[in-house]
Amino acid sequence: MERKSKKSAPSYGLPTSKLVGYKKEKINDYKYVIYKIIEEDDGYGNKTTRRLKEVYIDGDNYGISGAYDKDWIKKKAEEFRQSLIEKATKAERKLYNSLVDAGLGDIFEFQKPIFMDKQICSKSFYIVDFLFPHKKLIVEIDGKYHNDKFVNIDDTLREIHLNMAGYNIIRFTNQQVFDDVDCKNIINKILNYEK
């Protein structure tokens, strides 16, 4: 005896929505927008489709999406990293050269992208000035620009996100780097750093 499956009745009155895809639009060489395409049903059979802006990328401002193209984001991170290396400040260059001269070139990475878990924050990645992976330690060199109250808020939020990802952060000002001959005091603080 064949058993016939019952068809479920339409769910009138219960609105639903489902993700049907993503769309990436290029604005120019540096700006992209990624949209989630959502199909909504008002519960009475009336369907509409709408776009939700999910990622806006503009120079160093990267957002995140549940379905972003990881290879594309890595490529953009590397491009941005290279531009930061080329534009490195005098203080960053001084610390970099001092670390290399002290024979420590193999224990750190300069202008390193750290890819973020979407459960921690809405950024795809942050690029840090110096990363010491064996200590999970980040060293940031702050110029006068970081004294601006809005930049300071961004720095604090960034620090919280990086802490949540398991990293510790030490900050030095440009002046501290310039005043430290061969950056010996700074290097000692880095090498002796413990949580």
C-alpha cells in the first residue's frame, strides 16, 4: 500500500525571508560594495527582493560578509599592506631597522594583516605595524594623528577586537621611538614582554 505524503499548507500570515545570493559591484579601482540579495515573502504570497549592503571597501576600510571571497580579501589585504610598507613613517622605519640590526628580523612581521573572525567584529582584517607571532604581541607606533578623539575611539575598538582574537598590544609614540637610541629600550620591552 503506497503512502502519499501530505503537502504542507501555505503559511499565510507568517512572513519569511531567505538569502538567495550575493552581488559585488565595483565602483572604481578601490571601492567595492557587496550586497546580500534577500527574498522576502509577506506571508500572503507577495514576494519581494531587496539588497542589503554587506561590505563596503574603500582603501583601508574593509567590512565583512558571511560569504565574502576570502581569496579576494587576502589579495586586497596584501595590496594594502604593500602600500603601507611604501608609506611607512620615519618612526616605523627606525624601529624596523633597529630590530633587523639587532638580529631579530626573523621574529617579527611588518605591516601584517590579521584576519578577523566575523563573530568578533565586522572587519575582515586589521593591519598592525609589527607582529611578533611567537608572543601573539602587536607593537603599534602612534603619531600625532592618533591623538584625535575619533581616531582614538577607532584605536580602542581595534584594540578590543585584537584582544578578543588573542593578541596583546604595546603602543609607543613616534617621539618615544625617536628618543630611544637604536630603539634599545623598546626592543627590551618587546623581548621581555609577558602577559
